[in-house]
Amino acid sequence: MLKLRILTLGCSKNTVDSERIAYLLGSRYNVVPEGECDVLLINTCGFIGDAKEESVNAILEAVEARKAGEISKLVVFGCLSQRYRSELEKEIPEVDAYYGTNDYDDLLAYLGIRGEFDECTSRMLSESGHYAYLKISEGCNRNCAYCAIPGIRGRHRSRTIESLVEETKLLAAKGVRELNVIAQDITYYGLDIYHKRALAELIRALSEVDGIEWIRLHYSYPAAFPDNVLKEIAQNPKVCKYMDIPLQHINDDVLTLMRRGSTGEQIRSLISKFRTMVPGIVLRTTLIVGHPGETRKAFNELIAFVKEAGIQRLGAFTYSEEDGTYGARHYADTISEKTKSRRLDALMEVQKEVSLDFNLSRVGSIEKVIVDGISGEFLVCRSQWESPGVDGEIFVRMEGVEDPYSLVGGFIEVRVTSADEYDLYAEKLN
């Protein structure tokens, strides 16, 4: 069988698509996770400038590998192809075929597989095996000024609770213990098919699946956040006390220009509600700096907010004018790249202090962690407050551990002994 590899760029939602495609192609190809291959598929990201650049660079590197005879077939698909297929075909004709996010059946047919790609397709897990992502919906109905996702992925389309429970059972049977719930906007879940926000109901159903011990929630929208979800997080022992809620900014003028549907005061009130209803919750957010209309005063307000709100996990990126978005049509991108970069650096320096304070507060605590792997003399672990791939890790000394590999994928208890800005160090308890 020919060796086939899928290089997945971008977000965890792309990871799920790649896993479904890998499963379908597994009947015809030897799907390998890395290394040499005969056929290379690149699942691209087209969200913002840096992501697009990474995707283009990956394609160009693969073209050179193809010229050198290291691979025989090169196929590019995903978000970048959806947005710029004609341009890519013209500028990089050495690629054998391009497919967008709506062309996966055609991609499979091109590679000799007659199968339908849909939400019921099984998956060949590409991550560790003990955690996985569950994509509960596709697309987005929001109209944020800076965002190209609705144009790439279309309008919001929820999956049924029944199909998601069935997929979760299949994942649990494969050894998955941690379920990371994802979508463009998980709080919108159910409005299209159930005519109500049904995320809390879904979480309850997923938590009843045997084998699943942690459920983690990613990518919620702050406007009209459903209170019953917070009640579920507080009361359901399987739901991690963790919420990923991209806020993007805090200044009212910038939020209006972004078309976010929230004010700074509403965001502050929502964070307060989170912490009142779910004591000990850890929040993760993303912020944009350099958006059109972000004055120095507005940015200073954002800095003050990061200091005061104490949001433990934070990622940020600079504004990128994206073709086809409301912002590209209506706003002039007048803030220089130098100013954007300076603001980003300043923001992340403040966040380092917030993250360090949180981690230091955990020194001496006893925590339940999942073991992701082994690095040198340490077990690499995470608690319910660290999401895979985006947050820090807990490094547990292996002194006295007779068979450390037997612990990978399972849960242990540790005592935190020290901390830095992003990672913790701990000792295993007997």
C-alpha cells in the first residue's frame, strides 16, 4: 500500500476533518503520522495573515520535496483552498490538486475512495489517543467585522445530540478519556435544529458515556451566554472547571467596530458571573490588538483589563485585514505593523505576570492530572485547568515510578512543588 500522510495546520476543527479523511483513506493507503510518504495531503488554515503564510510556506516546502522525488503526489485542501483556490492554482501549479472545505467527497474520489464525508464518518485519531476533539457544529452565524470564517465554513449547522453521543461512545471505546468540545461558537449550539440553546443538555448526555472522565469546553461566545451551562459546569463532576471564551477586546468603541454584540461592562459582568457560579473556574480567552479604531487609550484600557480580570489563560494576535470581511470593506487598516507588534508584546508581558501569579498560587496543592507522555525524567501531565496544545503543562518527576509508560493516558494525583510563567512541576503521590 502507498504511504499517505496528512499535515494538518490551523485549529483543532481542522484536526477533526483530517481524522475523518484519514479513516476513509485507510482502506486504500497506509496512513502514517509523520516521516516519508508517497502521497502528502496538506489541510490548510486561511483565518488570518500569519496562518495563511504558514500554510503557503508548507505548500512551497512540499513542492520542493515533490521536485526532489521525496513524494509523488501532493494535494492541498481546507480553508486556504476554499478562499483562494483559483489564485493558488495559478501561483503554485506544481500541486496536483486543490480542494476547499466543501469538496471533501471530490478529494476522496480523486484519491480513489468512493465514500461520503459527513458527521457520521468515523475517525483515525491523530492525537495522543486518550484525548480527542468533538466538533458539535459547523459554520457560524456571527458577523464579526474581522472574521472570514462564515465565508469559509458557511452558516451554523448543529449536529444532533444523538449523533454526538454515538461518536463519543466510539471515541471512548478507542481509549479516549478527555473530550474537548469544539465549534466556532458552542453557545449557539441547538438553535437551528432544536430552536433553543441546547449546550447544557448536550453536556449532560455526553457525561453519561462510560469511559469519559473529563469534558472541556472551547470557543464560546460572550453575548447571550446561557446560565444553564454554568450550572452544568458547577454541578457535573465530569465537566472541567475551565472555559475558553474569546473576548477579543474590552473597549466599547473597539467592540462596536468589531461587531461583537457586547459592551465592556457586559463582559466584566459575565466574568464575575462565571466566578460566582463556578468557584475556581479557569478562563481562557483570545484578544486582538491593532484593530481599526483601537486608539492608545483603548489599548491602555485593554492592558488594565488583563491586569484586573486575572484571566489565567490568554492568547493574542494582531489584526489582519481579511478579504471579504466587513472590516476589509468598511475600515482602513491604518495602525502600523510596528505598533501592532509593540502592543502585542506589551499585552503578553502583562499576561505572563497573571499566569505566573496563578501558577504560584497552586504550589503545594494536590491535583488530579492526566498523563500525556514522557519527556526525559518527567511525566508530562495536565490538570483540568490545562487544555492540550494551547496551555502549559505539569512536569512530574519520575523518581520511584517503576513503569512510567503504563501511566500514559491515565490519571494520577500529584503535589505541585514549583511553578514558572506557564508550566508547573510536581511529584507523584502514592
